[in-house]
Amino acid sequence: MACILTSINWTILTGTSVFLLVLSLSSFREKEIRAGLLSLIFFVLNIIFWIWFLTTLDTFQTLNILVVSLLGLFGIVSLIKFFPGKSDRRDTSKAEQYDERDNMFARNNLQHHPELLETYYSIYPENRSTDQQIHQKPEFGEKEQVYHDFYTTPCYEAAFEYLERSIPLSNGKVAEQKTSIDPVQFGKTIIDMSKFYGACDVAFCRLLPHHFYSHKGRHAANWGDKTDQTHKTAIAIVVPMRVEMIKKGPTSSVLQESAQKYVEAAKISNILAGYIRNFGYKARAHNDANYDVLCVPLAVESGLGELGRMGIFMHRVHGPCVRLTIVTTDLELPDSQCPKPIFMEEFCKICKKCADNCPAGSITHGDEPCSRNLRHWSIQQEKCFSYWKTIGSDCGLCICVCPYTKPDTLIHKIVRFYISRNFVNQKIALFMDDLLYGRHRKVARTNPKKIF
């Protein structure tokens, strides 16, 4: 019996020590000093504890058996998939379309178009007072903003100017002759090609009415026009952002990273749309400030991830640290057979870290709200956007503190799997995330020395 216990103790000692050491080294590599130091301390304490058990095995054999048994039981329970309070699948059958004119970017732009401004407030008079206060704040790129930087601010401005100029590429001429294709093989090629140009994940989804904006609102030229809702299939494309840049939130580094990834997303989707049109099928890319569809519900319903408390898409690997782009087409492609959800939404119910850290107080601590005849996480966009204009950045603090915003390393793969099993694991993982990385993050007063 003592020999068996000794072997079990050595196995546990080796396994736990390796895990803690790898966690510590990974944390230091990710520049998470607190997590690295604490993991190193746990590593040392773990060795001391099990060595003590091994040297006192004859004296405390009963206690040792109890501890080992409890650890074994804990390990088995950790593998069981169990979410008793899981929410029902969202019913989108009665969902109302969202009007892009009600988007904060569109509403902010109204100050430059007095005739459209009055038309909008005749439809939504309740927004006039709030919007007037937001209009008085400095615009992006102005030196009055907290994180304005003389040398780097013009970079993201140039990126968004490039995106504006690239809009005509999103929807071009279709080849006169339609080529017969195998939808399955064509779909595989689309996925491979998108990843070749920089996407990390791609999936297809059948377009439904609630996926479309009801009216356009971002540009004065087509403000108030109804969107084109004739396409049948959406191709959802995910582009990962660099964790080390987002971790500098809410400084200008976040806006620089966001702009760069919007450029990458536009490149991928514009090329893909042109590729499909070469086969004689209509295709349109939907990029920053140039959307007919809502990216987040399409990415969620295509199976690429879930909707987070912060109201944005949570990718199954990269969490909220991504940007989305969509290509729609009249070509019918088979719906993607993506893996089942990994229960991030269940974690969002108990985590609330984004809500605790939101400088604008725009993220709810309560249950998932309903709007447009649909239950879905959403934020108070007026508060969020007003804060953006004050600081001159996308903020991104909610993404920064999210426990899922971690590099895709072995240690974080293990943790993601652990969280996906049951609600007990999620509570333990949240406690450890708070312990290792901290519950609250200080808001930087200035940009880091190195923005890029």
C-alpha cells in the first residue's frame, strides 16, 4: 500500500509542478509579472507540500489517502460536462432589424449634416440631448483627447482614410458567365484562401432578415437608404488582434491595433468577394463603416463563438480579441459544421470583470437584456462612445481584462478546455484569474512609451 501511495504522490507532485512551472514561465513571457510570481510561489509551495507528505507517509498515511482520493474525485468531476442553468437558445424568429442610423458612429457624424440631423431626431427625438453633449466633445485625432500623440495619431487616421477609399472594392463587376461549381469544394477553397490571406477562422451562415441593417446610416450619400437584402449566404471571417497591443488598453495602442486589423479584414474580404464574382456570382464585402449586415450575430450563428457580456463577439479560441468582416453572396454554400459552443456565455454570467472595469459604466452587471424582440447582451453605447471621444481611443479595457483574452498557448488551451466542462470549473477558474491577474486594472493616464 505504501509503495502505491508513494507512486501516486510522485505522479501528483510531478504533474502539478510541471503545470505550475509552465504557467509561471508562460506568464513571464506574456509580461504578466503578477501571475508569473504567484505561479512560481505556488510551484515552490507545491513541492514542499508533497515532499513533506512523502517523508511522513508512514505517520500520516490515512490523511494522505484522503487527500489523494479527494484530488482524484476532483479530477473526475472536473471532466463532467454540467451546466444546469444554461440559457435557452435565442429565439430570433421575431427579432426586429437594427437601423444603422441609430449607431453611435452614424449619430456622431450627423453634426456635419444639419439636414440629416433634423430628420434623424424627428424619428428618434429621445436621443437629441445625449447626442448634443457627445457632439461637443473633441473628434478623433484632435489634440485635446487624452491619448493623442503627435507622431502616431496620424497613423490610424491614415488607416481609416485608406478604408474609406477602399469601399468601391467591396462590390464590383460580376463575370458575365456563371461557372458551375461544387459548393462543398468551393467552400473549402474559400476557407483556405481566407486563412492564407490572414483570417484565423471562417464559417458560412444562411442569411435571415435580422442579420441585415434596416437602413444605411454611416454616409450622407446613402443615409436612410434601405440595405440590399437579396444575398443568400454570409461568410463570416475572423481576424485575430495582438494580445500584447490590446493589453495596453485603453491607450492609443488599442486604436492603432484596431485600425490595423480593420485594414487586414478589408483586404481579406475584398479579395474574397472579387474571387467569388470571378465565378459569375454576386458578392459584397462588409467592412468598417461599410456594412449592410451585422457582423456579430452572423459570427455567433455561424458557430464561430458566442456573444459576450460586453456585447461583442467572443471567438472560441481568441475570445473578444478579434475583428470581424463579412462577405455576402447570392451563391448558396453549405452551413458550417462548427464545434459545439464552449459555454463562454455561461462564464460571462458569473465573471462580470468587463462590467467592473468599464470606465464609462456602459456594461451591465445584470441579466441579459432584451431589445428588438430579442434577448442579447448589449451595452449603453452612448456612454461607451462618449468615453472614446474623451480619450481618443477605442478603449478596449473590457477586452483587455477578459479572462479569454490570452495567447493561444498550451497552458491557455488547457484552461479553456477546463472552463468548458462545467459551472464549478468556471467558478474556480474565475477565482484563479482574479488571483493571478487581478480583479481590477488601473487606467493608464498616458500612452505607453512604445505605442506600436
